Amino acid sequence: MSADFLLELLCEEIPARMQATARNDVARMLAQELDAVGIAAQAIDVWSTPRAWR
């Protein structure tokens, strides 16, 4: 059985220069936690965008 999982974190307040590190940290921590409970992830894709000015 396979399923998709989407987690959206609102990160508009994180400065743009820090978002790449933050998104990679989230992916790494998610992979560690999934592994700890015995769930194999096929892929973990992460994206980030800085605040959009209106």
C-alpha cells in the first residue's frame, strides 16, 4: 500500500536566505522520525518560497 502525505508549514516569516536550510532540516528530521517508527518513505520532496509581496 502506498499513500501520499502533504505537510504545509507556513514559513513566510522565515527570511528567504534561511529557507533552504530550514526546508532541508525539516526533510531530514521527517526522514529520521519515519525511519524510527518503521515507515519507509519512497521520496521526500520539499519546497519553499519567501513571502509574496502584494
